[in-house]
Amino acid sequence: MKIADYLQKYGNEQTILKNNHSLKQITIDSRKVKRNAVYVAVKNAYANGELFIKDAIKKGAKTIVTENLIIDVPKNINIIFTKSPITVYANMLKFKYEAFPEPNLIGVTGTSGKTTVTTLVYRILKRSGYKCLLIGTSGYYGYNQIYESFKEASNTTPMLEEIYDLIYNNDFNYDYVIMEASSQGLSLGRLMGLKFCRVVFLNLNPEHLDYHHNMENYLLAKLKLFRQLTTEGYGIINAESSYKDKFIDECKPNCLTFGVNEGNYRIKVLDIKLDYMELEIEGKKVITELVGDFNASNIAAVYAIIKSLNINILDFFDVITSSALVSGRMQIIKNNKKTVVVDYAHTTKEVKKVLEHLQKYKIGKLIVVIGCGGNRDRSKRPEIGLITTEIADKVIFTEDNSRTEETTTIIRDIIEGVKKDNFKVILDREEAIYEGFKMLDDGDILAVIGKGIEKNIIGKKVKSFSDVDYVKKIIME
């Protein structure tokens, strides 16, 4: 398959074709360019790809896709001028893989719950014997009915070229691909051109406003996913969200809804304890280790997806009642009377829900270890400070992916919202968790919030560290 074949099918406003090379690599990352690559110079919120055209050519790129050429190029280099390089990028990738069998794509979007829902759907499909791929925050898992592959996640929603590579550059021939669709990924075109058999909306809460600037832009980014449904596909929408009508309008008449109290597919919560929930689904009583109202909604979403796909409901029941459902999501680690909960919550609403749930079931004190990410929405930091110190008995503020910011600056922002003196600051996360653990008496709960199963702390230097692994280590000592 050659570059001229693509141009014959799609055409472009202006093309200078001097080298009819094979379409072996199509990339927007100049660092990854190899010999005879197509380099697409995309401009977005993070980078201006036009600044790296010269580097791409030095590394062997033979075709440059650009809106504005900003350097002189050698005579043997193809140039494709276009008003939308990202569209050409998506079209080229689609063209490159169009002879391959297409799997059924399932996309899940929402402020929270994406990892829980996609992980459960993947496990149910795997249990039902389907070849399936999971793309999300916890990593990229592929199952071919014999063995499972794993790759560390580069992003919640990786670049489009990486998605195609995960789907097609193996011998798996997936039946289903389940992926988390982040708002940033959608706005950056990382899913452009893909067609989904199911798109799922979970919820929308104020978050990522440092990137989107306001809730309207955040909503518009999420809605993009629903415009990528196949004609036979279905949109699956949280009936209890105030934004539901916006998403229903995008997928009429192929809409299904879910919820705990409303929707086409609903479940009933019979009881919630610290470490389990009792639900009623299709008249059957079910015990699950996923806890909290928010996880009841997530389970309702999974139920709707599985029913809409006509997957064996017994496999659904088997998975949601199994232990260690989603690592790092309300994961309870116990030893005798010591209880530690590790959770990924990092938005104000998520943190509030998690802590309110734990507060209900503590016998003694609720102790919290938490921080906020650097180079992200600063407005939520004092809110996190207020919420944690108001709900918990003791709080330790610490580092959490400070990136290029100083951890002390981030914690200073958090403390601005605090109205009590029930907190302390320990900059090193490992030391903070250990101090919180030492404070535990029988009946107390230590909540380690913000990172879940992440394996690194990202600062000016990346430090290898996992909340889950470290808690397991100290609780067993």
C-alpha cells in the first residue's frame, strides 16, 4: 500500500508527490519517526508539530502533512498541504488498515467510573470466551482465548496510531475492543475516524477545567464520542445525570438508559456496608465487593452494556461477585483489625463520595492521606483541603504527581481551604502513608487517596512507587 494509493482515494487540496513510498508508519510524534514515515504536523494545546518538521525529515520522514510549511524541504520529500492535518492523519490510518477485519468498538466516557466500567466489561467478555482488548488507565490488556498480553498505559486514551497498532499489529483478531474515552483524548482527535457499536456516558462533573476552561467545552468534548456511533450501534446513557438529554439527542433513536432508580436497565441497592454491597438485578440478590452509590451506578452501566450485546448474564453475575474486582478502586486491604482503603479518586466530587462512604462505616477514626496533581486545575485544591478536613478525623497532605510544580506550592494551595487544625504535611508520599498507618488503632480506617494502582510518582524526577504495593507491604509486616 503506497502513498499514491491513499491520495487517489482521498485526494487533498494541494500535494507535491515526489516519492511513492509505502505507508509503513504514520505518526504525529516526531520522536518516533522512522525511515519512509509520514509525519503529520498537528497543532494542538500541547505542541505545534510544524516546529518539528525538520527533525522528522532528518530521521527519515518522506511525506510531510502540514497546514503551513515553515522550513525548506529536500526535493525528494512529499508535501501534503491541508487545512486539517488531524483529519488527514485519521484518514491515512483508516486507509492503512481498511483490509483488516474490524472489531466491535465500545467507548466509555465520563468524569469518573471509566476504568471500573471498562475493566468489568472486559472481564465479562473474556469470561464469555470472546477475544477482546482493553485500552485504559490501568493498562492495555489483550486476550485471544489462550493467553493475555499486557502493556503499560501511555495515556488513558492513547494516540490514534497507537490504538490502531494495539488493535491490528498482532494475531488476535479481536471480537471486541473496550476503551476509555477521555475528554482530552476526544478533543485532540485521538479517536477520530473510529466507529463504535456502543458508546457510553457515565457522568459529568467539574474537572479538567484547566484544559477545557468551562463546562460547555467539557460537555462538547464528551459529545464527540456519540457522533461516532455506527448506524446499528447504541448510545447507553446514565438516566440519572442532569446532562442525559444532551447525549440522548446525539443518538436518537438508538438510545438506551441505565441507573439505580431510573432507566431501561436499572438495578436495586438493598444494602451497602464498608466492604460489600447487596444488589437486586433481574430479581436475583447479588453480593459485590464494589461499594458505594457511585459503584452501584457503574454496575448499572455494565449491566446495560452486557444486556445490549446479548452476552450471557451469568458471566456478568460471576464477574461482579468475584473478589479483587478493580485494583486501586475502593480496594480494601486488611490485616487483623487494621483497615486501609486505596482509591483513585482525585476530583472533589469523587473524594467527597469516597470519604462520606468510609465515614459511615468507621468504628474509630478516619485518617486520610491525599495530595493534588501539579500543572492541573488549581481551583480544586482548596476544595480538597476543605472536604478532607471536614469529613475525616485526621488528614496528611502529601505529594501526588507534582509534575513541574513544587509540592510545597501545591500543598499551600490545598491548605488555603482548610478551616480546622486536624492536618499535618509530610511531603514524601511513602513517609506520609507510613505515618498514617502508625496512627491506626483498632476500628480506624486509613484512606490513601488519589493514585490507585499508578506505579510512579511524577515530579521533576519520576519515582517508582505504588500505593497498593506499599500498603500491602506495611500491613503484612
